[in-house]
Amino acid sequence: MVKRNIVLGNVANVQEFNRICGHMDFDVDLTQGKYLVDAKSIMGIFSLDMEKPLELCANTNDEALIDEKFKAFIQ
């Protein structure tokens, strides 16, 4: 599992992030405190506070892929 701290910040970033997650052939989750949501669910993402840092949890061992695809969001 690959974990990265990310910030989305606005609706356009959420839409782009969600689009990227939808193309992944493995599970991608976001956590914030005690909340965990499926990153492929745009409604789930909008249930979180986008202004605060989130933790991306990708069910893969390919760190290079995660770093490349999500570089715009990684802190």
C-alpha cells in the first residue's frame, strides 16, 4: 500500500483527482481523521474537508505510478 499526504483545495482539483482515480485498476481511498472514503466516489470526496490535508491510500506497491499520477496534489 502506498500512502501520500495530499491537498485538493477546490472543486476543479477534486474533479481531476477523481478522474485519475477512476482510471486506476486498484482501490484508492482517502482518509481524514476517523473518516475513510472511496476516492473513486466524487460524493465521498465532497463529504471531506477539502481545505485540510488528506491521506491518499492506494492499494498498490507502485510508488512511482502514484507519485507521477498525483504529483499535482501531493504535499
